[in-house]
Amino acid sequence: MLKKVSRLLLLTPLLFCSCKSNKNSNEEDATYDESGKVIIHTKVQQAYLKDSFENVNLYARGVEELSRPISPTFKWDGGNNKHTVYLSEKEDYSDPEIYEVNKSEVSFVNLKINTTYYYKAVSSNIIVHEESFTTSDELIRNIYISGVTNARDLGGYKVGESVTKQGLIYRTGRISPNGGGSDTKTITEKGIKTMLEGLKVKSEIDLRGVENNEVNGLAEPTGVLGETVRYYQCPMDYTNLQAEINTVAIRKIFSILGDRENYPTFFHCSIGTDRTGYVAWLINSYLGVSEENLYRDYLFSNFGKIGSARSTSNILDKYVSWINNQEGGSLSEKAKNYLLNLGVNQEDLNVLKEMMI
């Protein structure tokens, strides 16, 4: 239920993010599911998420950009005055996101799934509108980063009696051009702002090749996001996932995940599907995510502009069978043994589980 109150508010300096008054293609008036929760997925994404994961090609084939979530728009009675809008997961509005708008509506970007938010609109130091809402619990939490395709959160999945945390590990397509001069697409300034201020990333794990200059001249420790983000190169071979270079990369990746100072982090290859999908499967299978949700996360790449469609057959006889053939009474135990056999340190795995569950 909407609430409107008026009281004086003392403003304190906080991090600001921009919000355009004209709606973008991914901004829609807030809509609600049957339980009254705010929907953050597009209609085609919702249709797939309600269907069997194997039917992804009925909805997306990897040839157009369909991976972005909805940024729901909320409105109130306040005219076309300037408003400062505070959004927080906490009722006391601590650690908020802040939007500056020129009329009585706001579109919130990259909301978490199954999360209660509080927001208030302030004009001339007076709260003119205040309400709370809860987002739908429908997986997956996909992300909008301007200039980047195929981005989503690795968290939000039920594992036993717990749920993996959102906002700590992301997977994406490339954020900078590949080497060779044929690819000029890259993250925009708006996208960089999203990564730094919205997602608050502290580290980037680049799975692209170094010797063949797929990384386009980048070198550790600083990537395109600047000096505040640690840039790690963990080159992998996507033609042979069992190659020795991949074993070395996996050990390094999990050592990075074993450092609490690297969170929030994100990893990517070129299109964020094959090498990135392998790493995502390793992380989430170890954490206890179900095989059905592992497949759905992998196949959701078809909603990104990745060039061609993927199916379960692309990975079934690769890392899926490798992990399933390990010893263990559960998929999580099998994934753990697989990683340990590759030389990953148990302490790094412990930190990953501590951070994510």
C-alpha cells in the first residue's frame, strides 16, 4: 500500500547515481505477480523461467540482446518537481542508492530477486512519498550493464535450508574489446558507473587468452575499470576445457575467490558462455545449487547476444560428466572432489562457501 508523509529531513552526503526522466527500453511501470511482488523479468524471460530449462530455444537463440532485466518504474503525486529518491534494503535507509529525478517517478535498476526494498522521495527537504515493495522470487537475477551482454548474478539459489547471497559474484560477457581490431564493442561510461557504484565490484577475473592477445593488450593489475578494481588474468582455452592452462586458471580463480577483499567480483571470457559457464558451474555446483538450476543458468546465455544458441548437449559430455563421475554422495561433494583433484586449496573453498552462504 502506498504511503505519503511529509516531514523535514536532514540530508547527508551520499553516493549519487543518475536516473533519466525519459524511459529506456528496459524501463516499465511496476507490475506485480500473483503474490503482489514486483516483477523484474521481461515477459519472454518470465515465460522461459516458468518452462522447462531445456526449452530455451523457444524463447531466445543467442542472436539478439534479450538478457536485460526490467527496471520497474514507480510513480507518486508530486508534479514535475526535482526529487531525491533513496532506495535501501534496510528500513532505516542506511547504505542507500540515490536517484535524482526531475518528476514524480523513478526507475530502479538491477534489483535483487526476493528482496524487500524501502524507498522515499524527497523534495525541498520534505518526504513527499514513501513505500516498500518486495521483488519476485523467480530466478535468475539478470543484470543490466550498458555496453555489456549476458550479465547476471551467481547468487539467489536455494541450497539446503539456505540461499546463496546476491551481489557478491557476477558473470558477464566481455567488458572490453577483444584483440585483433575486429571487435569495437565495449562497456560504456554508464556501464562503468554501474559496475563501480551500483554493483560496487572490487575485482575482475578475465578468462580470455593472453598469448593470443584476446585481452587486447590489457595486463595485470589494472583493467578498464580503473585502479580501484583489481584486474586478474586467468586465461583459459575454450576449445579444450581439460587443457593444462585451464587447470592452472581454475586454481588461480579459486585463490582469488578465497580472498575476502576481492568481493564483490565478476568473471568473464568473450561472450560469457563457454569458459565463463564452466567456471560458474564449478562455483555453484560446489555451493550446492541443483543441477536443474545450473543448467538454467548456463542456458540463460541464449538471451544474450552471443552469436549462436547453446543447448545442454554443449556441456553434457564435457564438465557436467567430469564432475558427476567424481566420488561423493551429492553433487556438491563431487564438485568439491573435482576441484581438490585439480589442486584447488580447501581453505579457498571454505572462504567461498563462507562468503556465499
